[in-house]
Amino acid sequence: MPSAKPRLFQNGRIASTASPELRAADVLVDGNGVIVAIGEGLSAPEDAELIDCSGCVLVPGMFDLHVHAREPGQEHKETLATCAAAALRGGVTGVVLMPDAAPPIDSGPLVKSAMDLVSELSPIPMHQSGCLTKGREGKEMAAFSGMASRGVPLLTDADRPVPCPDLMRRCMEYARDFDLLVASHTDTPALSKAGAVNEGNVSYRFGLPGIPAISQEIAIDRDIRVAQHTGARLHLQQISTARGLKSVQIAKEAGTLVTCEVSPHHLVLTEQDLRDYNTHFKFNPPLRPAADVEALVAGFIDGSIDVLASDHAPHTEFEKSSDFGSAPFGAAGLETAVPVIHDRFIRAGVFGWDLLIERYSAAPRRLAGFAPVAIAEGEKAEFFVFDPESETPVTRETMKTKSPVTPFLGKTLAGRVCGTALGGEWYGQG
Amino acid sequence: MNEPRDIEEILNPEAIAEGVGELARQIAYRCGGDEVAFVGIHTRGVTLARRVAAALEGHGLRYPVGTLDVSLYRDDFDRRGPDLPSLAGSDVPFSLDGIRVVLFDEVIYTGRTIRAALDGLMDYGRPAKIELAVLVDRGHREIPIQPDYVAKTLGTTREQHVKVRFQEDDGEEGVSLETPHKSTAA
Amino acid sequence: MSELKPRKDLLDIEGLELPEIEHVLSNAVPFKQLFQRSVKKVPALRGKTVLNLFYEPSTRTSSSFEVAANRLSADVTNFTVSSSSVVKGESLLDTIETLQAMRSDYIVIRHQAAGVPDIVAKHTGASVVNAGDGYHAHPTQALLDAMTFREVHPDYEGRKVVIVGDILHSRVARSTSTLFNKLGIEVAVLGPGTLVPGGRHDFMKRLRSWDEVFDWKPDAVYLLRVQLERQEGQFFPGIAEYHKMYGVNTQRLARMRQLGAYLMHPGPVNRGVEITDEAMRYERSLINTQVENGIAVRMAVLHWLQPETDTN
């Protein structure tokens, strides 16, 4: 039974992983939210809503492998509803939720209750991941089987490494039997300590405790070796240095089952962008020197980096208004990811939509165990309309997240998500 | 200070020299053999004090000259503009206690500078008497302070500006009265 | 009169322009002359209030600012937050609100976290003077060091100063070397590899031993205070070894005397660590002059800054 009006998306150009070329075509979505026709000059059914996509690109919905929605437990920062609104404004139609809720999602029942909340509160699919260790404390293994049976896409201690190599080994050995993906926040706490920014000239100039690159690189090497030893599938979250990436490349050449992700901010910002102790630029891992950023961009293009993931980590402006050392790590990223990448790379011709769709839509879905989405006849409608000639102002007023804290605040990014189609729904962005 | 103005020369170098001589005569007459010290207010008050002291040396009277920077004693600190005061510092290398002090400034106007100078002077000791000598008294006092020795009294309006130039400080010599062109906007 | 942009806060040395530095250093001279009078006070800041806000105990710096403010006739309120009740970063904004209500014209702040004075400055019309924040900056220390060095070396340009000790964690080293560089004074550092910043810092020449120091012929040796509580065991093997490697002992003092090098130290001195007892009596020690100049420089700074509290 059709639940909505049919919609005809007219005069747009369709992007896909198949080619950097865009295909000019109309797209007709029926009342059940299924793409029923694609072609030039399609005639609209009588009751159809017409959506003018002249000059716009139709892009398959993005999928974000690294999102902190903060609900349950920290609803003052973000809720499932505001998180979903932010995702839709950013053209993201599916996310993996980090398990660092309060309480941490470290058992089957907690996964179930989290997913119940999602189905009640979120208009987009959100997939709850589970903890590697009980309470994310890095001491004992969490109950994998219950979480596996509830369909967690991956296990991670979210922003915390598993400090003990033996425990990490046991987690991987155990996860392997469930064919669960182990996602690792690579850091060596004994090295990063109370660090706040990349260790180097910038940390020295600001007098802030530094986080040395080796803090992440040693952890990457360790986890790769453990993965090689155990045969588990390893996903490295938020890699940030050239040397860390090199380790991944070497491991991949050796046939290791390892993948990795990078965030938009690590692709477009360097440590030099930190000004005036602006805590919106405080990330873990921290922003790195330009040479690292260049290597990450190259790895993003050549495929040694598999996935783009926003690490959407909202904190209230109040929380971020403390001194740089005390302020929490992270910022909102869901609604700026696509405009940022478009602004910096696609518009400049560095790469095309096909690459972004692969890294931010297809690959993360495959990693999480889902089929990639495409704009094709017979498929469910799951795409967004992007106007490259328009722009995205990043302001407190325009942001949909509950915590408009981002390094891009105050900037205007080239290109804009005009709206997102998800099944029979159309989420137009004013 | 860039608005158009009329400039009228009031005293030429000769007239200034006469004024200095006049001040020296008055002071010699009234101070005579007392123990006297001069203190000049930065910058041109110091020059004036030195010139008068030099003139008196001809009469066999030797008075030491100290300098006083009144910036730190002014009452208009909050109203200072973008020009920040560079402090010249004060130099009073003798005791003021129990002696007769003659304070010098080139022009007396509202009297506020002198008030600040008196505060500053007192911080250096307790003179028996303090007197004031000026080259030009242009009127418009805002507080009850009057000079004891005046070389030239000048009737002015508040809009006018009396500008003293000394060879030592300005590289030229003269006193002018500057009158800004009437602005219709009040 | 010097044409300077009005400046509200003094947060670090990096942001200062040379004319501003000259203005403060030259005004500090007449302030210092006041100390020779029996009445050391001037009414310049009468009716103004200075809040001394110290989150980290420091009797010396706090007292120095207090004396400076008193000598300008400002009213001083001392507000020391004991380290046991260290205010959590998150409540900083609340603290600022409270400070605003006190309507201070000047806030002198020391905090263990870098950048706190910047945050306070952004949220208040009062002039904020950074009296030391974390490892970041200690601008008035740098200014008093420059004043002290220029007194003994009026021809300071091209002269050389070696800073010895924990360069990495020292806000004094950071601010003073930055200022000295701006003034054309060459700076080199000597310290254990664990306490000298890695990476490239072009403005700092690294020396590796006292022999190298003396070959370099510094005009002054600037010893940093060793933070004993923080570092022993972690950054160098022990006090004895530190003293042996980096302290000024009798032999090194003799070589300094040969060179005519001055001795500087921000205080308080750890005797027997950075320096032997004997060196404390070194005729070219500027340590006490630094203290005296500290007051003069802080008076010049308070006199220079322009709070935005006067207008509504």
C-alpha cells in the first residue's frame, strides 16, 4: 500500500561508484519509496510531487561508521533525533553508533534496548555497535555472543584503546569466531598521557601537553601484528599520520584483514589551523602537520584508506568553553562531512563523487555487513540531492546537531545538501 | 590637530629672552638669599627653569634645577587617547625639605597640570614654600591655583591653543596663538 | 607620546609589536626611579582595582604584582585558589561571571592550564595580565628579564644568552627567548634531551655541554628553576646528576667570571641543584635586580594596558 506520493526528481545528474562521470536523468520514486524509473524526460504521474534538481547531483546516501549520538545517557550533548537530523542535513542515511553511551553498550540486552530507542526515535537506520571490554574499562572482555546475536556491526571501545596487548589478543581471537569486526581506537595512553594537541612546534608554542605521533603509530603496529597473529578482522579508526598509514599499506600488501578510516577534519585541517586556543580544533587523535595530511589525502585517493568516517562527537559549547587542556576531544561532523569534502576536493577536481561514494557510502556499508546502496531502478530510494553551486553556511542557527561545535563554525562551505530521500520520505533542507 | 587654523606669533625670540629676564628679576628680588631650588615640569618647564637659573647665575645666584614628569599624577588617565604617555621620569637630585621651591611651566591654563605637579612634588619631600613661575598665563583656570611669577599674560578663548617652542626642545624659538577656523557644527 | 594601538590585555610575547615592547621597557625606567624616593607611590591608577587571581601558588609573582599595583595607587584584591580545590576547567565560565561582577579593571591571572588567560580576556572588559599559564607564557617575566639584561648591556643587540634547564616545560624559557629574539638578542639552550623541545625551533640554538656554552661566549647565563616535584626520575636520573651535568658549580662559575657573563634566574632558586651556594654570591648575579625590575615592569604594564571597563 503506497504510503506517500510518488516523487519525480527532474533534471538532476546521478553519481555512482561506477564512474566519475555523472549521468543526466530524471528519477521517479513511487509511493512505496522504490525507484521505479530512471531516464531523461520522464513524465510525471498525475499525483507526483516534482522536485527540480537542475544543476544538482543525486548521490547515494552516505553511511557513517563512527558516530557518537550521546543517547542514552548524555542527551544534553545530542539525542538520536538531533543526530538523525544532522545526518540528513549531511546526506547521511545510515550510521554506526559508538557504544560509549551511559551505560556503555557492552551486552546483548543493552544492544537491544539501544536499538529499541533507535527505532522509536530515529528516522534513519542507526546500528548499535558493542564494546570490546566490559564497561569500556579495558580490563575484561565484554559478552560478545549476545551482542553478535543482536547484530552489532562491529566491536570497539570507542575512543579508548585496549591498553593490554594480551587482552586485545584475546578479544580478537574471540571475535574471530563470531566473524565480528574489531574496530580499534589506536592510541598508547602511556605516551599520549594528558596530551591535548599534536606534539611538535604547535604544542610547544601554545605550551600545551603534546600527543606524539608514535602514540598512535605504535598502537597501529601492535594491533596489526595482533590481527595478523589471530586472523581477526581489524578496522583502525581515525588514522592521522603518514607513518601510521604506511603501516596499514604494508599490512594490506601482506594480505592482512585490515581496514582503516580517516575523518574529514584530518583530511582538510592541520595543526597550524589551531588559533587562540579554540577548543573546536581539539581532536583525538589530534590534527597533525601538513605532511601527514598530504599523505592521508593520497591514501584516501589510492584506497589504502578504505573509509571516510566523521567521528561525529558533539559536546556542548559550555563543555568546549573550558581551557584547551581540560576541554573534551571531538566535534560535530555529520552535517559538514560531505560539504567539506566537496568544498576542498570535489569542487577542485582532486577526485570525483565516485570516490567519495565508495569511501563514505559503499565501503563502510560493506564493512558493517550491509549492501551498498545505489540509485538504480528497483532499489529503495536512498540518496540526497546536492547543489554544487549553492553553499552551506555553518552557523549555530543552521546546524541541526544539538551541539553546534565544529572547527568549521563560521565558515561557508561550497555546495549544499538540498534534501535527502529515504524510502518514501523526502527530507528537504530549507 | 589637523583642522585648519590661524596662527599668530605672540612672542619672538627676543621677547622670550626678555620674559626669561623678567622672571629672573622677580625671583631674585623676592627670593634673594633664601635656600631655593627650581623644579621644571617636563618638557618645556624644565627648559624654562634652566634658562632662568642660567640668567640668575649672572647675578651670583646658583639654584639647582630638578625635573618633574607629572604624567603619573594627572587626573585625566581615563581620557587618554591612543597616544600613550612615554614617561620621561623625574629627577630631583636634592632634598626639598624645608627649602623654597619654584615650580616652572611654560604656560598655565586650567591649573590641572600644576595640581598634579604639586602632588608629585610633595612626594619628594616637604618644602617650606612652593611658588609657581610661568612664561605665559592664558587664563581659564578650573581650580584655584595662581602663578607667583608671570612673564606674559595673554587673553585667549578656550578654543585657542598657545604653543611655546624652545630651541632646546623644538629646534626653533617662539610663542604662537593658534585659532582653529570656526566650525559651524557645534 | 608614542603612537600605539590601545591594547587591552597582555597574554603572551608573540603577539607584541616592537614599539609596544619599547614603550613598556622605557616606561619601566622612570617607575624604577620612584623606588629611590621615600614616597614610592604615584596616583596614576587611583580608584582602579586590580584582582590578583592565582590558581597556582606563587608568593613572588603575586607579591610583585601587588606591590606594583599598590605603587600605582590601585586597590588590590588577592584571590588565591588553593591547589587542593583546583577549579575544574568546566567551571571557568562561571568563575569569569563572578569576576565580571567584581568589576575589576585589571585581572592578573596565573593558572596551571595554558590558554586560560586568553579565555578570561575574551569574556571580560578588564585588562588581563597573564602571570603564567601552564607551559605557555609568562610575559611580564620576559619583560623584566629584558629590562635587566639591557641595564647591564645597553648595547644589547647581537649579544648572547644561554638558557639552561627544563626548556620544554618552561613558560619562562618560552616567553623570554621569544622576547630576546625580538630584541635581537641571540638565545641558545642547554638541557637534557628530555627537556629540550623536539622538532625544529629555528630561533633556539641547542648547545650540548657547558664546554659548548663557554665556547659560544654568552653574555649571560639564565638558569631555569628545576621543578623537583615534577621531574625527578622521569626526565633525568636524579638531582645529583642534574647538578653535575647542568648546575653552576665552582668551576663553571670561574669560567663565567672569566667571560664576564652575568647570571640570571627567575627564582626561587634551588640551591645545590641549579646553582651552588657560592654562585648565589656571584658579583655578576642579576637575580635580585630581576626582582626589583619585576615591580617596575609590572607597573609599566598596568599603566600601559587600557581596560574596556570605563565605558559602558
